[in-house]
Amino acid sequence: MNSSNKVVPLHTSNSIDDEASLWLVRLDNGSLSRQAKKDFKAWLAVDKRHLVALKAMADVWNDMDEVLSMITDEGSSENISLWPILTPVFKPLMLAASVSFLAVLLWLTVPEGVQKNSYATVIGQQLDTTFADGSIIHLNTNTVIETEFSKDKRIIKLIQGEALFDVAHDPNRPFIVYAGDRLVQAIGTKFVVHIKSENIQVTVTDGKVKMSKVATDTPLSDIKELNNTVVQADDVFIVKGEKVVANNNQTPILTHIKTENLQRELSWLDGKLIFDNETLFDVIEEINRYLDITIVLKDPSLHALRMSGRFDLGDSEALIEAIELSFNIQSQRIDSNKILLTKKIKT
């Protein structure tokens, strides 16, 4: 080993913290050589306190409630927690830092030639990412994805939320999105996948995709290219202007979307939300996705009221004012996180 690259373990707490900080910087830059990766693992193995110090610094960036991946030092019983499902208390800048750091740690543990990353947005945030192959992913509010790219395939796991995939054509590397119990394979296309509490929705804006059923929690490394010449039960081909809604253990429902409706569904890409004669319940449910507060309709009789309008994402004040003026409704802030909408009492 070249002595200029060797990491010499020191035994004071301050020095260990300094070394851990230095490794975080190197990892965050994302340009470690093969030798540097070996040095990093050797540094972890030489002293248990190194692992503890690195974990402590990683935890400064993360508020964890579920760990999706972890890296374990051989011979050690302790783990470094990696990519968690992020909670809304994250701030965007802290999120960007932790995504970058954790993605690099994931990258260190995968086989040569395989690139793994994780990306996420908090409530109200959106993110565009362009990959080396030219594909672009647009993440909507409160969305988490994992990616695994190799010379044979490109796989994205949508863990939660909504994303638009603008896929660069590459016949030698299928582009597959894994969401819930469904696989969606692009055939040179642009499409949106949205995981909702009750179903998975796929909308194609250009080209064609194939949707197939798959076992939940299938490892990304086990996902294979879909055979487009064979159609099995629950397989659906979706083309431009079509949408599929797939519920668990039910036959997916395919519908055609009018151009104007498709534009409304994609209005979030332009920072807008557009409603056309939609129930007030559905309007509130959609706008709540983009707010760090919750708007609640107390009276069930208000749910079926119809509303149209165009609003900026996150502009809850304009929305609430429009509702109050249109339906003789009053708003009341219950606490810092909740607004209650009720009928005005006649006097």
C-alpha cells in the first residue's frame, strides 16, 4: 500500500472525530478509487471507535424511523445505519447532504460496475435528477427512490410518493420501475408512477410501458427484464394518454385520459395544482400532500362540494380563501399543524 494513501489510526477521541470527518468529506465527493475504498474499510476495522464516530456523525444528518440498508464491518457487531425513510422534520439542505453521503456509502458496498443511489424529497419539495445515460427523474413532494444501474439494466425502486421518468432509449439496458407489487418497464418513453395508500397509478405521457405483477420486497438484484412478447395475468401495456390503477390482488383498470386532464395531472411539474369540477374532499387531499400543515374538513356534508381553480403549490392561504368565499366556510387554526374547515354558523 502506498504510504501516502495509508490511514494511520490515532487513539484520541478528537483525532478519531477528525479522521471520521475527513472520511465523510471524501465519501461526499463520491470519487474514491478502488484503493481508497480498501483504505476506508481498513480504517473501520482497525478500531471499533472509528465505526462509532462515523455513525455518530451520520446520525447528526439523519432523523431515523426505519433503516432500509446498512453496512456492517466484518468482525464487528456494530452497524452503520444508511438510508432511512426520511421524516418531514428534515430541512432541504440537510436532506441533500445526507442523501449525498448515504448514497456514496451504498455505492461502496455494491459489486464493481453497479451504481446504487438514493434520492428523496420532503413535503413541499421537488427534485430533478439527470443520470449518465441521459434519463431524467422528476421527484414530486414527499418521495423516496432507490436506483441501481449496471451494464445490463436500470432499476428504480419507488418507495413512496410520485415521480416522472423521462427515459433515454437503450435497448441493451431495460429501464424498470419497481413500486409496491408492480414492475413498470419502459419501452422508450415518459411516464409517471404514483404510490397512493390504496393503489399504484401509472400514467404514460409518451411512448409505451408494460406493467407486471411481482412479489413485494423483491431485491433489486433479483429483478429481471420483462418479456414483452409474453402476456401473463395482470400484465398491462400502457401507451401515451392512458392510465392504469392497480389495487392489490385486483385486475388493473386501464383508462384513456383526455389531453386537458393529463395536463392537470402533470401541473405539479410547473409548480401548480389545477382542479376542474373536483370534489372538495379530493381537492383537500391533494393539496395536503404539499403542505407541512393538514387541512381538515370537519363536516362530511362538505366533502361532495365541487370546486375548480388554479393554485401555486404550497399556497394554502389562497386555497383556503377561495374555499371560504365559494362555499360560506370558515377556517380555524387548531394548532401549528392543523387547520379546520367548517360551515359558517348563520346569525
